[in-house]
Amino acid sequence: MVKNIKEILLEARHALKEKNIDEREARLLLAFSLNVSKEELVLKETCTLREYDKFMKSLHKRISGIPYAYIVGHKEFMKLDFEVNKNVLIPREDTEVLVQEVLKLKRKKILDMCTGSGCIAISLAKYLEGSIVDAVDISERALTIAKVNAKKNGVAVNFIKSNLFEEVEEKYDVIVSNPPYIRTEDLDTLQIEVKNEPLKALDGGKTGLYFYQKITREAPKFLKENGLLLFEIGYDQADEVKKIMEKNEFTQIEIIQDLSGNNRVIKGEKS
Ligand code: GLN
């Protein structure tokens, strides 16, 4: 028994569209299920029943709200490839703005707090010549993926399993973090794909500011003189995070926008 590719794609696109999911994912998921590239798929007319079954499983996962990146198991970030699974937040394009800001500083010794998939730490280690990068996460499962990603991208990052700074011992030029920052009560309103990501990586407590407060308060102890602290922030959190940084004696505070013009990154210097 063989199945006709054109017919499969037609049905799949329809099913995705009904759920308001980008129809182009049909072709990508099929290529993934048949283990061929997008280009190779164009040349195929049929597939086996077994391949079809595999595709239908992926399609159903996608329709049930599992993010595309979890199904195919990886995601591009800063032109690098990262393995992802349900234990880590999927790298976001907006977070590239944070990485770019750190790259501009040209400071070598860096700590990435709440590293998750490792995308920030690994991109910095890859693109910043001579950098020494440490990365912390509380989740053993996240660190397992992060280590795979460091190896895959050919960089050395020192991963530390720690509840925030508890196990951190050194001092850094730069501390960078994309902590969980969604207000607990807003978690319910997130789109289904995001709800399928680890809650722990999203939940920023009642005000969404829990991790900014904790990290900012402790960061000075782990920063060298004139060390810098950079965060990714939610689009509506710039003022509040700025206040937290000022209260903890950070100066030269700058807020940087993402590609959609939303406030996305905040930077301050230890005074
Ligand atoms: N940017 C993510 C989102 O909008 C949130 C990431 C985070 O909490 N650090 O879903």
C-alpha cells in the first residue's frame, strides 16, 4: 500500500488551517516524517503506509497544540541548531536581541542564569572570541539538553546545576538572564503551544518579577567592578525592572527594543 503525497498534503493543510496553524508546517512535518529534506520531498510522489502513519502521528501532535519544534526536536537560534524537548523553553527570536547586546560588550567572562536549552550561553561561547561562559539552571533535565547542545555546536560551556546563585562561586564581567517572567495569573491566557512548554521556565510569580528581584539583588556579589547585568524582559516590564535595578544600585540603565519595537532587553552597570 502506498499513499499519494499530494493528497496527504492537501488533507494535512486543511486540518492545520482549521486549527489556525500555519499550513506550511504540513510540508515540513511530512519531510520530517519521511526523513527527507524539503527539497527532496518535492521529488517524491508517494510514501509507504508506515511513513504515512508516522506523519499522521506528528500531525495529530501538532494539532493538539504541541509546538512544532518539540515534534521535530530542534530549533534554530543565532544561526545555530539547538536540540529541544519538553524540558526546555523553545529559543525565541526575540532573545537574539539579548545575545546581540552581550556580544557588543566584548567582555569575556560571562554567566548565563536560567540557561534552559543553553541557547544564550552557547551562542555567546560560539560568537565571542576568547569568552569563558558559565551557565546555571535548576533543572537537571534542562542541563542534559544544554550539554548536548554545547557539544553539537562545538563549544565549551561550564554548566552548573544550581538554584539561582546558590552554587555559583566566581565573579563575572557580565551576567545575562532570560528568567521566567510571566505573571502566574496570565499563564492561563497563553496560547496552547506555550502552555505545552515547561511552566517552570515561564512562571515569574504573582507579579512576574520574582526572578528579576532575586537575581538583581544577588548579582552584585557575583559581578566584577563595572560588571554588567542584562535581562530579557516582558514587553510591559521595563519600568518595573528598571526600578528594581536602580534600587540595587545599578546605573547607566538602558532599555533595548526587539524587532517588533517592544521593550525586550534591559542593561545596567554595577556601580
Ligand atoms: N518570551 C516568552 C513568552 O512570551 C516568555 C519567556 C520567559 O518567561 N522567559 O512566552
